[in-house]
Amino acid sequence: MALERVAVLGATGAEGFGLALRWAAAGMEIVIGSRDGDRAEQAFARLRQRVPSARGGGMLNPAAAKSSRVVVVTVPFAGQAALYKSIAESVGEGTIVVDCTVPVAASVGGRASRVLGVWEGSAAQQASGILGSSVSMCAAFHSLSAAALADLGSPLQGDVLTVGAKAGKPVVEELVLAIPDIGFVDAGPLENARLVEPITSLLIGINRRYKTDRSGVKITGLG
């Protein structure tokens, strides 16, 4: 399947904007979603400044979620549950939802290098519980640096560990491979999100120690 349109909710933030930027550069139509329609439109205007050929626009989150069969959610953990509740009636049956949320302690005033416990097991499982079984829920893109994503002149490195519904993984793989120089790794079912999500906090700590903002993860030996 050739993806033509992707809704990125939370692309007013650094990680979501970086992903939207890369996919726009790959020729995909991008719908940026936000709680604030003006902020969504401003973010898309910034994207078009970077990628003049970009197609799409900015919308409120429910409208953005309704506009595409592929929805990528890139909001902080503190706002994750509220966002999913706001779009629950707008996400159509069979929609592929890709959650990028990490339950870092910084979302409640703690350290970014620490992870919060989530009752459901992970942020992605919490999201799945809110939306229900009518969507294909996956979790991915936790190990990509926002700074590296935003730097279109530099190649990315590393792999994207993807967990979740089998039906959604081919779409996530297409999203991954649309970004040059990174790889797709099937990391199992959605319950493995509790292992994958904390990688972000681990990388934040590594970045601080090595004075960089671009560390990543590479899985070797896959052939």
C-alpha cells in the first residue's frame, strides 16, 4: 500500500513536527492535528517553509483523526489520555493508530531519564484501552531523535522498534522506510511496548552523558 495521507496529532511539538517534516519530504500529504486550530495551521505553515512542496494542512485533533486512515500520535504522556478520549468518536473502524508516547517522569515534573509506571502496562496499552478493538494499535518511533528528524540535511541512523497489531505493522514499516537510512524492526505484540517505551528515557540519559542529542538504537544480527 502506498501511503498518501498521514494525520500527525501533536506535530506542534518537536518529535511530531520532525516526523511530519520527514514524511512531507517523502511526498506524503500531512494533516497536523492540535487542540488549537491556529497552532495546527501555524505548524503546517512552518512545515511548508521547510518543504515547499508539502501538501495538507492543520486541523483540530478530532477532524485530523477523521481525515486519515493512518493516525500518528506524538503528544506528551500527561495529555495522552485526554487526546484519545477527544478523538475516540472520530477514529474510523480499521484505522491504524501509531502511538509514540513515552511515560517519562518529566511529564509530571520529574526527570526525563525516568519512566512512570502505567496501570495498563504501557502508554500504548492505555491508548488501546481508550480506543477499543476497532482500530489497529501500534507503537513506534520512540528511539528517533527530534533534533535529528528536524535536520533534513543529515542522515538518520538506527532502527525503529515497532510493536502492536499485525494488521498495522506493514503501514508502520512504510512510514519507517519513507525516512532514509533507518530500519524497521518488528518487536512483537503491543504488550512489549512496556519494554520499548523506556528506551527513550535511556537515550536521554546517554545523550546527556555524551553531550549529544542524536543517540539511537540499532538491532544487529537480523540478516
